[in-house]
Amino acid sequence: MASCPLPRRPLLSRILITTGPEIPYQQSPDGMLISIIIPCAPTNRLADLKRLVPAVHLSLKSIESGQVIRLD
């Protein structure tokens, strides 16, 4: 399996990948140096989440600070 290089980000930029869809409502990333990617599958079992890995990878290439991306 070949590895895909990810773009370099500023040192202070952080990305949280979580299956918790309520996170943006509990902690607003606006104005923060954190971005959130939420892969949403029927369950949080690996078998269900695996199909979202390509979409997560694409999101990592384009996400901006403070942005929330929900992947269905």
C-alpha cells in the first residue's frame, strides 16, 4: 500500500477527527486554530467507518482552520 503525502500545515494548525457529531455544538471551532472532521457512519465500528477513509483523506488536503466537515 503506497502512502499518500499530506500537505504541510502551519505548526499551530490542528485537526480533530471524531465520530462525535455533537462536538461542534459543544465547542465552537470559530476563531480557533482547530478544525474538525466528523465521519458519520451507521455505527462507529471499523467496518462501517472504513468506507469513509478516502473522504477523510481528501478533507485533510483542503480543510481550513476553524472549519467543520461532516462526512456522510
